[in-house]
Amino acid sequence: MNKISDLLDYLWGGELIIENIDFCNKKIHMKIKIIENELEKEYALMLNDVISFCWINDQGEDRKNIYSWNYMELESISLCNKVKINVNGTEYDNCFYSRPSIMFEVWNSALYVEASEVIINDISYKIR
């Protein structure tokens, strides 16, 4: 599993635990737990040099429906290179945008993060 995309694919279906969003140091710390052959494996994941992130709760108008979850199942993780999130509003608001480098799909929701690096179990991968 040398390629980052292979490792990210391997983590699909795991339980995502967001441990800390560190605004001061521009980091997001997570854990992903997977079960393989009846053994639980845990992966420490850190997003480094976080420029922006955006949580979208479900799709379309369903985003307004708020449900409590017992856990967050990671449906997929993918690297992004064609996504741009724009803020529309006043002239000032229009100055803000994001070009996420990685997306975490949790149930029908999505966490988009623009970061330069992902570190998984102390192995660093440049993603931007």
C-alpha cells in the first residue's frame, strides 16, 4: 500500500472519530477504526496546514434535517483536484473560497478539507 489513494480506499467503511480541530496550528486530528478479520485496527490521521474546511450535512434540502449519530461511518475518502467551494453574498463575502484537497464522506454528508499534507500513522503524504 504505497500509494496514498490505495491507503485511503482501504480505510473506507471504518469509523471516523474527529479528535481535535486545532485552529491555532491549522491541524485536524482524527482516528479511523476498521475491523479486518475480526481484529480492530486504528489509524491516526492528521491533516496539516489546513487552509479551510467545510462540513455539509446531507444533500440538497435534506441538509437541514439534523439527526444524532451513535458513530460516523466513513463511506469514502477521496483526493480532490477539481472541487471549488465559493462563498456568495456581499462583495466582502465573495472574496472567500476553498479548493479542497481531500473529502471524507460520512453517511450522506461530506467534510471537505483544504490541506497540504495528510499524515497517517506517522507517514506523511503531500496532497496539495
